[in-house]
Amino acid sequence: MKHKDLTAALQQQTGFQETQINDLLQATTETMIELLAEDKAVSIQGFGTLEVRKKNERVSVHPGTGIRMLVPPKLVLNFKQSPVLKDKLKNVRL
């Protein structure tokens, strides 16, 4: 789903104007980014939890050449779905 589709769906559900929905989505994403940058988890009831985790440095081996190289540590975003979302996705037919 693209941003335009999301705003249209939200507009249909809430009755808000498109500009109001865009402002709300912008504020929501900015707030989530700020919280994640401060190393705080973001939990959305019925959806899941977003949190930043640190991956330690490790040694990687190139499979073709066999050259070993050190991969530096980095921060990654982790998502854990809520039980409600997990149950809904279980019941979806492929």
C-alpha cells in the first residue's frame, strides 16, 4: 500500500480531510523516529512493537574468495508483532 492509498483509506474511515490525515501521519512518523533515535521502543496496541537493537561486530567470510573481513557494529530496527496481529495473519488465506 502506498502513501496515497493509505491516506485515502484513512479518509474513508475517519471522514477527515486529506491534509489533516497527511499532517497526522507526518507527526506520527516524526515522533516515532525521534523516540527510536533516543533508543526507546514504540508500541502500538494491536499492531506491535518497534525497537532499535545493536548488532555486534562480526567476522564475515566472502564465499567466492574466502577473504575474511570485519563487519562493524550497527543499529537495526526490529519489529515484534502483537498477538492480535499474529492471530489475524494466521487466518488469512494465501
